[in-house]
Amino acid sequence: MADLKYYDVLLKPIVTEKSMAMQAEKKYTFSVNPDATKTQIKEAVEKMFKDVKVLKVNTMNLDGKLRRRGNSIGRRSAVKKAIVQLTADSADI
């Protein structure tokens, strides 16, 4: 288990058309530290945003995409994504 502070867990929000549509269901999507666990993500969201209670956290590890430039082949960095669902009585983020 990684020794992460709560402000190191959430890296940035993911703003896409699909993630904006999920906000109506109180689900928010974040890019998180690859070493973060579900409990660390839950604690980080509850500490960073006031009047928020987390119902559940779904995480996914995404491999980096292959990219080519001429004859050389490389790979983007792998990322970890978290979808955080808030309780019905929580305030919006």
C-alpha cells in the first residue's frame, strides 16, 4: 500500500461528454495516482470537498496507447481512472 497523502491521490477531473452526463447520477470521474486504492480515493474526495459522502468507488487501469512516429514505436503512459458515486444527500462537487 502506497504512502500517499490525500492531496496526491486525485490528479485531475476527466471532462468528457460521457462523464458530464454521469454527473446527473452523482457520478464523478477523476484521473488518480496509479498506486491509490479505493479507500484512499474515497478519503481524498471526502476531505477535498465539503458536505460530500462517497457511496462507492469504481477504478480502472488503462494501458498506454501505442504511438508511432516514422519508424519508431512508443507507448503513452498508463493511467488509472476512478468513478466516484456520491450518496443521494451529498452536495454536488
